[in-house]
Amino acid sequence: MVQGISKRVVVVKSPDKRIFEEAIFILREDALSSSGVSAEDIVKEACRAASGYLRRGRGKRFIKPAMFTAAGLALAGLGWGIAMIL
């Protein structure tokens, strides 16, 4: 459904195209009129938010999925070995 409402947006191009191409921020209606915020401030904040998202997304996985698989196989083999002995 298409609405006839016009919104102000800030589009930030991604420095790392493998993750996403661009981030789109939709401005509040009163963003420029209140609190003395300039357009440059808004663009800087959008860039900061986008780069913060990239930093948060990296490095969260301490154990890779292959390591989970290997650990599961090792535990299954250990359980099987114990079952065969008993």
C-alpha cells in the first residue's frame, strides 16, 4: 500500500557492502524545527548510529558454529563409548 505522506529521510551508504548497502533513517517531523539541531548534526548522528551497528555486529560469536558441531560430536562419541563399556 502506498501512502501519500512525505517523510524526510537520511540515507547512509555502508562502507562494508557485504553486510548491507545502505541504512535509511526516517526523521521525526520536529527534528529540524526543535532543539536547534542542524542538518549536519542529523547526518553525523545517522553515520554514527550506522557505524555503531556495524561494530556491535562484529565479534559477538566467540564459538563458531563448526566448533559447536565438533563439540557435539565429541560428546556423542564420549556418550557412546561409555554406553559400550557399561
